[in-house]
Amino acid sequence: MSTSNRILICVATASLLVACATSMNRSQAPSHGPNLGRVVSAQDITHWDISIPPIGTGLPPGSGSVKQGEAVYIAKCQACHGDKGIGKPAEALVGGIGTLTSDNPVRTIGSYWPYATTLFDYVRRAMPTNAPMSLSDHEVYAVSAYLLHLNGIVPESAVMDAQSLPKVQMPNRGGFVDYSRKD
């Protein structure tokens, strides 16, 4: 097939797709099929709109201690992140402080993450990888406390909740530029 015939076929196919797309009435959801094009309710959005910004707005009620977090970690995190967060098979969660400017930076919660609220947000939405969003808010606060403790950021007596978590000063807090600020 010549190049000009290929171009003609591509142009014809694209034109057909554009014609089909523009002829559809987008204001109506299909009457059959797998709910493609259905209207999303406010309740649907609320279920997924769980982002927690650095200042902690939207943190849910609940709390968790370092000791409680250790139990959650052993049961639900250790298989991937190793004993006390040292890594393997997944990445290490502990250590690496002082390595970011080296030839072999180790990016962990303690060395890299700028905000403790980011830790809560990530664990809440993505962990464990085999069952994301399955941890209770108490479990997320607890495992956050445990991981912050393992990184030497909070004491063993620490309890994390919506008030204490945003106040945690992470070692690399100044290592990021905040483009969201409107100073």
C-alpha cells in the first residue's frame, strides 16, 4: 500500500470518528451498557475527594499511637517494607537522612517527605497495595505515628491525630518549593 493511500485511509478514519463523536448528544447518558457517561453524584465525589493538604485541612477524626502503629505495621505493611521499614521487597521507609545531596540519595519518609500530612494522605489512599483505602483512619494515624517514630521525628510516646499531625516538623520541610502559595 502506498504512503498516499495510508494517509487517505487515516484521514478518512479520523473524519469518521470526529463525525460520530460530534453527532452524539452528550447530555444524555446511554440507556444501556456499563454506566458509561452516568452523572456523578456529590456523594460519589465526597467518597473519593479525600486529599489532605500540608496544613491538614480535612483530616478525619481519630488517633493512633506509636505502639498501635507498630501492630498495624507488622500486620499490614511489614511483608512489603521489611522489619522496621528497612525495605525489601518494596522501598525502605526509614533512613536516608543526609543522603539527598549525595550521589546515591535514599528517599524515605524521614529524608525526603516534606509534610507528615502527606504521609497520612498517601497511606490512607494507597496502602496496603493489595487493598488500598482499607485501613481505618485510626490505623492510618497509628502507622503514621510509628513510621515517624522509626525515622526519629516523633518520640515513642507520640499520638497522632488531626491536631498533632500537621504540627510535625519533617527534616526536609524546606527542601520543596510551594507553588500553591499566593504571597
